[in-house]
Amino acid sequence: MKDSHHNSDKPISDELINAFIDHQITNEDRLELLSHIKQDDTLAKRICEMKQLKELTQHAFADIPAPPRNSEQVRSAFPRLAAAIAIFSLGLLLGIVGIYSSQHSPASLLASAAQQVQTRVLVHLTSADPASALNTLANLQQLLDEYQHNQQSVMVEVIANGDAVQLLSSTSPAIAQRIAELTSQYDNLSFAACKNTIDQMRITRGLNLELLPQVKLIDSGVVQVIQRQRDGWTYIRG
């Protein structure tokens, strides 16, 4: 990485991390910093915490009510989240229409654009609270049902790191059952757990977590979260 930023003998500054989060550094510098993140869990956690302060979508979800505590509240609260995501998708669709309207008929244009637009949602689990996780899964089912009913395309990925990786293991039977039900019902829903966290738990706590069969293992949850947001996924903290 360029000397103007940092070298191997100097700590990585908040200024550089902010530039990384805001996509204001070169591709060469970004790739080198990503390499550091994969090797340094402390740095990865630091970047994740700073990223959360800059969550690009928090203004879009600022009016979402507190997490519902029963099924009746879930039904009334989650459509607002689905509506916010639908607005984003509609805006993207209209943008495509505006660009190509001079070259295609309205009917063929709308059909083509509808096929290309897919809402992608990233749900980030960081807490090991089972009640909160069950509530998040109920909300996800509401979202997936809504899109399925409206014949709209959506892809949802749930990523767990920190203590939340325990939720995706065999230690929580109720959550394991819900994940099995949801993944069998929706092929556009996936779950991933952070290998760095699991390795760290084994070393520091003596925990040997057995992930559920529906959960894939990824090297770094933080890196995946950052990359997904960079690729335009809608971020929701579960």
C-alpha cells in the first residue's frame, strides 16, 4: 500500500478506514487492506464497528418500529420493511426504463427490466440472543412471502459473526428447526457463518461448534458484509 497511507510498521488509521468504507481509495490499496482484514480479526471488528456508524441505509429504515414481540405485531410491522425495499426496486426499474425507452417498445422493455431487477437483502446477525433471532426469522419469512405473492425476485443472505455464529449451530434446537423449515421452503434464502469467529471461539473458549447442514462456512463475515454492501445489497442488522 502506498506510503502516504500506511506501511507494515505503522498502525492503520481511522482516516484510511473511513476512506476504505467510503470507497475513496484506489483498488490497489483496497485489495491490500482487505488482505490485512482477513489476517487480523481485531482490525476486521474495528472496521465493522466503524461501518455500522455509516450504514448507508439507516435513513431508509429509520421509521421501522421496534422489533415485534408476537406474531400479530410481526404481521403489522414487516410489510413496512418490504415496502421500503420495493421502493428501491421500483426506482431501479424506472431508471432502466428511462435509459432504454428510446430503443425498445414499452411492453418488451418492462418485461426485460423486470427479469433483470432482483432485490438482494443482507441480514447481519451479531447477537446470540435466541428470541431476537427467532423474531428476525419470522420477519424474513414475512418478507419472502410478500415477494413470492407479488411474483417479485428477491435473494436473502443471512451472515453471522461474533457470538451470533452460535445461533447457526446445533446448540439452538428451536432456531435449527426454523432454519430447516425456511430453507426447504425458499431456495432464495441462504445462511453463512464466519470461520474466523468459529476458530477464535475454539481457541479462546474451547467451543467446538457444529454448524447446521443448511449453513455454509465463509472465511470472514466482516469482509463478506462489506463486499455485499459494496455490490449494492440492502443491509439489515438482525
